Amino acid sequence: MTMNFPELAKQAAADGTITADEVLALRRVAWPDGVIDGDEAEAILAINDLVADKSPEWTDFLVEAVGDYVVNGTQPKGYVAQQTADWLMANLDRDGRLDSVAELELMVKVLEKALGTPDSFKAYALSQIERAVLSGEGPTRDGGALDAGCITAAECKLLRRMIFASGGDRPAAVSQAEAEMLFRIKDATLGAANAPEWQRLFVQGVGNYLQGWSNARSVTRERAAQLETFMNDTSSSLSRFFGRMAHVRAADLGVAAHDILAGGEAPARDIAGEADAAAAVTTPEHQWLDGRIAADHQTDPLEQALIAFLAEAA
């Protein structure tokens, strides 16, 4: 069976659904080489707007195909360009909110796959995840359901994926904005029939922000592009190579170029000391936490669990 985008879009508009066979045909037409271009990604999202009954096969295809275009469609691969992020947000946010679990999953998958994303996309993702958790309804892509008014196990899984995503607000760790989102969700669902996983996620998430430490040093998209160009340059002579190498930041290469040329070694980092220092809750962090706990003039069970966790760790 052969089918192109206009034909599939027309069919979707007519019956509001896409079958597994139609998705397979679309994969063969749009993705024979494993590469999706901008026009194809635009067409896939346009079809998604027309489809009321989104099958698991369709959701999988949309997430994989459009997600790959967003993350790897521009150089350097793995870093989402501002223009691409703006394009995706505009397509997902036509009416001010995400319209389907497929779109929600696409956004989370981009954060998981990307090495870096623009700040505007991180902020957008935070707001949309919070809205989906608090007011969304219906099944998720990987089992479970969104349920307005309480936190389900599926929502805990979604939140955990998002706040620890490599392309999130603080790669592999929880940022202040994400910790504040967890507090808002907690306050909005106090006393509800929440999943048992929710208390653990709240305590671990906020605790990670207050005590978190990461050995990884993130590289911006611009810096990654410079390094990629540098490493792919085969025209320079050996002397020019080492001359230029001295201008590459030691933080990006892990070892200072002048130490290499001198035959020395980079000074050893006190990894344990850095981790211990980061684990200590600072005065500003204490003030931040006190403000969140005092906001509603009570210390609820989740806040008590958080305080106990921090006390035990200290």
C-alpha cells in the first residue's frame, strides 16, 4: 500500500482515526531512511490535529518521528535549536494547552533525549506538565491514567521522567523551578486519594534540589557546535591543532591543554568534598524551604516526611 501525507491527512479528516496499517504505511513513506525533515514533521503534527482517535501505534510514531526531528534535525545533533523549540511550542500550543497525551509524551521525550534545550522550552514544559497532572484526564501512553484532582502512579512516573530528564531545567537533577512545581502540586492535591509513589517522589525531588550535586558539567548548544567544528577540522597542521587546543576551555575537555603540552597532569578534583558541600543545606535554601512550608500555616504529612528525610541525611 502506498500513501502520501496529503492522502493520509484527507483520510484522517474524514473518519477521525488512523489505523495501525495506515501508520505502518506512513512509516514507510516518511521514514524509509530514518530521517524526518521539517515538512514531514509539520505534516505529522497537522495530521495529529485531525485525528480524534489516537491509537498507540500513532502515538508511538508521532513521538519517535517528530522527537527525532526536534532533537537531531539541526547541528550539533542532540541540542535543540531555539528556532526548532519555538516551532514545536507553536504547534503544540495552538489553543493554549496540550490537546492529547501524544503531545505530552512528545514533549517529555524531547527532554529525555536532548542533551540541551532552550530555557523557554524548559519553562513551557514545566507549565504544561503541571497543568496536565492537575487537570488532565485519560490514559497515558505507557499505561495508567491522568486523573484530575489527585496524583496517580502514571502521573508520578511522568513527573519523575520530566524532572530528571537530561535536557530538563537542571540535567539529571532537580531545579528550584521544578521543586516549586512539586510544592504547588502537593498543595493542590492534599487529602486526595494520591498514589503511594507520590510522597516518595515529592520527598526525593525536593530533597534532590536542596542536597543535589552533579559531577556532570553541561555544555551549551553553542559551545557544543564550536567543539564539533573543532574536532571535525582535518585541514589544520599538527602545530595549529595544538595551538588552537590551548584555547578550548579545560571545563569542556576535562584537562587543561597547557598541562598536556607540559607533560603534567590536571589537578585532582576533590569529588567527595564537592558532594559533601553540595549536600549541606545552605541558609538561602533553608529560607526557601521555610517559606514554602509556612505558606499555608501548617506542616502537612508530606512536608513532615521531607523534614525527616533532610534531618536523617544531615
